[in-house]
Amino acid sequence: MARFLLLHGAWHGGWCWSAVAERLSRAGHSVSAPDLPGLGADAGNLTPDIGLETHLAFALTELDRLGGAILCGHSYGGMPARGLVDRRPDLIEGLMLIEALWPGDGEAAFDLVPKAFQDLFRGRAEAEGEGWRMPPPDVAQFAIADAALAADIAARLTDHPLKTFEDPLRLSGPARLPGPRSFVIAADRDPQPYAATAAALSQQGWTIKHHPGGHEMMMTQPGLVAEALLEVAADSMSDTERKTDAQRA
């Protein structure tokens, strides 16, 4: 049995993983898809002081509770995911990102998105979010082909704390990455905002997977995402078996 920790992106909640989690659970695996503080079902507790470290500390507690997991981050969820890999690499059994941010030391989310998005999000926070809340964006930018699904997602998004995008992530040293790791990128977004990230990670030995489904692939293609996660889990198990055999030899 594999354990999975699924981290949602900005404006989302654990609800976005429900179809993926159902498939993984049905296959006999353990799945945690929590709401990050101030988001999802916890949106009523959103405050100006919730920052990246708040989300990272919460995710670390969940990872410790699980005792290790295959880690998956979507979009902004790549920020706390990167922190988990840095602080507890011993508990990361495999890694998958879905169109996610992947910062270097000292980089904030705003350092990794186009300036037009920075200006838009900050401007809307100032005009509509008391200077600290970023209202949800237009879901049209997520390239969701199913209009009904796009409307449902738009209705469920909640404000996101601006501070999480401004806080830099501090890393302790060189990257210590788990063996099996993959980056899933939408083949039907043009322009593709994560193309440079995918190219850089490919150079670092990541497996890059191109699939249709837009930015919300865990909802538009839940079967495909679940299958990709199971592949990471299988690769992780193979790595563990190879290491065990080597130690015995």
C-alpha cells in the first residue's frame, strides 16, 4: 500500500483532488488531500498573517503524521512541496508536480510567474481584497474545455492570502530529491506558462509528461492523474527493492 499527500494550489482546497483520491483509495492506497490553512473548508479562518511558512508547517505536520508519502503538488502547491523535500527528504517516497511552481533558494511565488500576473493579483488584492487577499482569477486562464466543470470550479474557489506569494522559500542546501519524480504539463495550453519549468526539470532528470486537460488536470483528467501517481509509487517501490538488494549484496 502506498501513501499519497496531495497539495492543492492557490484559491483551491482539498476538494479539487476528490476524484483522484477516490481512484487511489479504491486501489487500496492511503490518501491525504488536506485544505491548506485559510483555504478550502478552512476559508473562514483566512487571515493576513497566513504565509508560505504557515502552509509549509502545516504540510510538514501532515507528512510526519503519515510517516512518509508520495508527494504531489499542483500549481502554487509546488511551493510547500519544495519545502517538504528540503526539510524532510527522508519522508518523500516519490514526487509528482502538476503544472507547479518549483522555487530555488530565496525565491517567492511571485518570482516565478509572469509580471502581468504579479500586477494583476496585487492590483486585485488592493482593490478588492483589503490589500492582503487575492480574489480568485478568471477560470478561463485554466483552459478547461468543459464549461459546466469550469463553472463549478469557479464557484468553489476562495480568496488566497497575498503573503504566501510574496514570502521567499529558504532552502537548507543542495536539492536532495527522491528517485522517481515527474512533472505533468498540459499539452493544450498556448501559451504554455510552465514550458520553461518543464525544460529545466527535464535537464535535471525529471520525467516530463504532456497530456491534454488544461491546468486543472486532477479534475479534467482524474484517471490519468491517478495512473501517473501510481506509476511514481511503483517506481518508488522498485527503487526501494533495488537499494535493499544492494545492501544485502
